[in-house]
Amino acid sequence: VQLQASGGGLVQAGGSRRLSCAPSGRTFSNYVTAWFRQAPGKERELVAVISRSGASTYYTDSVKGRFTISRDNAKNTMYLQMNSLKPEDTAVYYCAARGLSALTGDARGYQYWGQGTLVTVSS
């Protein structure tokens, strides 16, 4: 599965941004999907994960109440709506997919990765 992430860019603190991720050649609904991010000098971390149907989600504490992960399986696309952005949200955001049904925040559990899209939040 090849994943294509898009939607990154420069945004002011307090602003919003929506990221999208779409696969090529496969049906997205067969995969648990997630957003990870990696800030300069830091390890890659989970942002949010969503089940195959979209019924279950999990967020890392730092984005709860600000970010929303969703998916539209009919459009074969996953989204990350980011509101109330902070400078510390600046990072390269990656979408990822895994064939197993369990949700996990461990990056090693994801077989497929997008190329990343940079989100820069200015203060």
C-alpha cells in the first residue's frame, strides 16, 4: 500500500489545518490507520489512530480536544482536523496503516507509511 499525505503548510498559532491521507491501489477500509508526527530532534510519536470502521479512535494526550481523526471509506481517505494549533505541534506528520485489526500506538506495528507532510505553526 502506498500512502499519500497532504495538507501541510504554515499556520499561525490558534489556527486550523486539515491533513488528508489516501492510499493507492488498495481499499483503505481493510486497514487500521493512524497519524504520527516527528518534530526536529525528537522521536516519532503517535498523534491519533482510528479503527477500520471509524467507530474507535485514540488520541495522545497533548492533542485531545484539539485534533480529530476521521475516515471516509467511501472516498478511501483519512483525515486529521487540527484546531487550536500550537507551536509545539510543528512537525512532519505521517499517515500509516496496518493490516491487523487492533489499534496500537507503536510505530513498529504499522507496515505502510506515507512520505510525510510538514506542518509549521508560527507563534
